[in-house]
Amino acid sequence: MSTRLSCQRVRGERGSATVELALLVPGLVLMLGLTLAGGRVWFARTTVNEAAQSAARAASLARSVGEAVPAGRQAGLQSLATEGLECRATAVSVDAAAFAVPVGQPATVRSAVTCDLSFADLLLPGAPGAIRLVGRGASALDTYRAR
């Protein structure tokens, strides 16, 4: 009688591993996708902030407003390219109004880097197509340097 019960039990559980696997795999794939998306956002935010700081620093080292803005933009874009961050759209703006402050007074050059980060290659249902990341940087001008 025990042989008959064990055979019936085995036949009744036939295919249950397939059902369990079919229920678990989508959840595991979703968790993997969320982990990848979180890592991508963390990396992108760090890179955008670093690029903004590089842009501000490069602009503050320039001798004039005419040199500061292009130098800051180039440094910001170069920093993004060096890190390998791929953005749908990128913008680097440099505020060099600090060059108008008279010598002897503290002044700060500011920059902003914008990156539209794409999630199109991640297979996450409900994920946005892209998110906009903005990094800001600031660097002091030498107080007693001729402007």
C-alpha cells in the first residue's frame, strides 16, 4: 500500500518544477534589470558631477571670459567621453560672470552638465525611456590674479 501512495504522490507532482521555474524566472530577471539600472544611474550621476567639476575648474584656470567658456565646455565633454558615458543628449554650460568681479574680491566660476541617460537597452517593463541627470560644479577664481 505504501508503494501505491508514493507512486500516486510522484505522479501528482509531475511538472511542478517547471511551474516553479516559470514563476521564479521573471522575478529574477526583473531583479537583475533593476540592479543594472541602479548601477547605471549611480555611475552616470557620479560621472556627470565629475564632468561639471572639471568644467568649472578648467574655466577658472583660463585668463579671460573668451577662453573660459570654451575651455570649460571642452573639459566637461572630455570628462564624459573619458568615462565612456553614453547620453542621448548632452549639454555643458559655463557661467563665467565671475571674470567681471574686480580683482581682490572673491569670485566663483560655475558650470552645469546635463545628460539624458537612456534605459532603452534594459528590458525593464515600466522603466522610463530616459532620465535627465544634471551635475553642478564650482571653482574659485584666484582673488588677486588679473582678469
